[in-house]
Amino acid sequence: MTSSYADTNHDALWLPFTANRQFRDAPRMLVSAKGMYYRDDKGREVLDGCAGLWCVNAGHGQPRIIEAVQKAVATLDFAPVFQIGHPLAFQAADRIAQLAPNPLNHVFFCNSGSEAGDTALKIALAYQRLRGEGTRTRLIGRERGYHGSVSAGFLSVAFPAIANSTDHC
């Protein structure tokens, strides 16, 4: 695997939320990270002010995190959650549930904020059905609010006129 942009197929990857044509003309490439800094392909340090888009709040390349991840991957690199489980997932959920106030004592792990938002909407609708009020299906969203980047459910909350029309297809 190469770390040089010049050696890569520039058309193979579309970057989300990026003007890709302009990016290809003047690429900004990160090649490594340590602590709270990235290093770009010109050797400059770049402060990671967003914690890797909120997923490396402890910083990049932390030895204790690397060791824990290596141990976990060596034990079991992936366990599906479709009708099967893994003890560590239940242990992690229990630890999180203990930190939350009652009655927030259930955990649902998601891969993204969009997936979490979609799931929250589904849970809200299921809750109303369980209460015998299955006709309560109106969801309220903020105009111009961020509702996830790929979520069909959040799209219908944020822009109901768009989500309910066929003109956008």
C-alpha cells in the first residue's frame, strides 16, 4: 500500500463533503498522526482540532489504546450482532448503562450518528406502538438542523416535502 498521492488513482475515491475536482487539483493529504497532531505529506504538523471527527478524543497513537485494540483484534476481530452476541459487547454496554441515570439503562451500539438517529426514530415509533398509540407517527425536526448525512429517516424529518416526493429521485 502506498502513502503517496502521486502514486494513486485519483478517480477511485470520492471524498464526502469535498469539492472533489478542486481536491484533485490541490490535494491536502495527511500521512500520519501522533497525539493531537496530524502530519501532512509535506512534513508539516496539523493540529487535529476535531479529534479525527470526534473519534480519537484521547489523541492519535496512544500506546494504551493501541495495545487494547491489538488485544481485542487478536481475540476476535468482529462479532456480528444479528441474533448472536459477544461477552465484551455486553460488558461494555453494562459499563455505559451504569454511568447513565435511570431509566436510561439500555445501550444500542451504532456505527455512525446517522445510524443512531435512524435507530432513535425507529425506537420512538415502536414505543408508541407498544403503548397502543401506533398512529402517532409524526416526527418533528429542526429546519436547517443537521440530521445525519445518509439517513433516510432523518431526511424525512428534516425535509418532509423532499422525502415524500418522487421529484428528487
